[in-house]
Amino acid sequence: MRAFVMTAPGAGSIQDVPEPEVGDYDALVEMLACGVCSSTDKMLRMGTFRMGVTYPSILGHESVGRIVRVGSRVRAFALGELVTRPSAYRPDIGPLDQYWGGFAERGVVTDWVALAADRQTGDRIPRHDQVVLPSSVDAQDASLAISLSETFSVIARHDVLGRVVAVVGTGIAGLSFVTYAKQLGAARVIAVGRRTERLAVATRLGADDVVLADDAAGLVASLGGVDYVFEASGQASMTAASYTWVRPGGHAVVYSAPDTPAEIDLFTGPRDVSLTVASTHEAAVLPRMVRMVETGAIDRDEFLTHRYPFADITRAFDDIAKGEVVKAMITFA
């Protein structure tokens, strides 16, 4: 089968790789779609991922595939179902390293429920981020919902009702935070970014104010600060700056990993402020996000702006680097 293999920082290509092995507790998956993460995938490709990168390895963590074969002891999966986050290989027996391994023509998922029931888990670490969806769900909607679920699982743990909320960054993460803040009843939502065309999208998604990053401090000061900041730009300078915008008793939530270590001066900033480095729990809300995309409660076209066949995956990376893409989707024939 073919997979996108990173071979060195900034270098990668589609290569022929071994087929996945499918054991008694595994299911074989034909990949249908995999979103490109503009932050994590970019850092992995360029070798700047803070936890380190190994090569060669296979990218892709927003994958969706259809189950085409099940092992003899599988109970949680059925033929024809869709499943999120399949990987090219089981991590314990793969011939290549994987950073989730979704950019491959085929993959495998493991029935952890059956393994646990049969006391066969051994030293393997279970995965809890794979969700089974009905066969009728559109695979691209499901893949988009993975990305949207990550941010919703963060903001849903905070009470933004009636609050003044600033969202820093206008990629898919920032734009989705804008959408959810309005849907969850924020009194005022301020979108902060560096591209006027993206700020226009934020306005369409419900932002009450849009402002270029260099002018944001003045606007926030005129409001007496904000109750919440959701930092989704991935820029260390904005992480540090936006912390100072929070009113006493407010909350700064860092979602995107900053490009370099962020230096926050806690003693010259606001007092009684909580600082959260967010973790995501997308599997818990993913079915809901799928329904919201399918029903139009979330405007798919504002987020999913570009689609590419697998053969053109490097073009997708190039377009993302130019800032032309909100969310790119790779599709498999």
C-alpha cells in the first residue's frame, strides 16, 4: 500500500510500504479521508515538534476509514462501519514509526474491549480515542468533526455564558472557538488574528469584534479586560501577551502549543487568574459534532476549505504553509 512517509525534517513523499498485519482482535480499515492538522502535522514535518520527532514515520491523526475485515475475536467493530483515527499499523508491530499514521491507504484498529474481556491486553496501552460511526456518515464530515471536537471538548469545560471572551488565532481552532463561544452564550466575543480575510470569516461565525493582533491590547484595555482568553495561535508572543488581557478572577486557556517556550511574567500580570494548558477529549463529543456538521449547525464550508486527493498531499502542505487553507482534507480513492 502507499503512505506518506516523512524521511527527514522538511522532507517526505508517498512511498510503498508493507500492508498492516491484522490479528484476531483487529479490524482492517480502508482509509477514506484524513484531515491535515495545520499545527501538529506542520511541526512534525519540519522537525520542530517539542517532544521530538523520529524518521522515517507516517503522519495523520484525523483519519476516518471503513471496516472491511474483522478478526475472529472482534466484537466492537462490524463490516461497513466507519471508525475514527485508524493507523497504518498497530504500534507494537509496525514496520515504521507513526505519528498516528493516518496518511496511508489502509490501516488497522484494535478491539480493546474484547482484549480486556479476554484478559489479553498484556503490556499494550489501550486507545480510547477511536469512535465507531454509522456507515451512512460522510467520512469527510467525520474527519472534520475530529478537529472540531478537540476544541469543543476544551471550551465546554468552561462557563463562558454571559462572559467577555477573546479568541487569539484564526486557524480552524480559533474560528471554532469563536463559533462555540457564541453558541454557548458569551456576551461578547473578540477574534484576534493577523489576516484580515480570516477575521472576516470570524465575523461571519459570530464574532462581535475583530481586531488585528497588533491592535488587540488597546481594544481589550478599553473594555477593562476580558473574562476568558482562548489562545489558539500557536505563537509564544501572543500566549504571553494575551495572558495580560485577563481581568482579575478570569481565565487564560492555552490550546495551541506555542512555537517556542512562552515567557509569562506572573507577577506583573493580572492577579487571581487561572492559567490552563488545555487537554482534549474529542471522543466524548465527536458524535455530537458529526450531527452538528451534518445538520448545518456548524457551517462546514467555512472550515473545510480545501480538498486534495492523496496523490496531491504535498500540495496541501504547500498551500497550508502559504496561509491559504483553514482546513485541508486528504481523500483516498
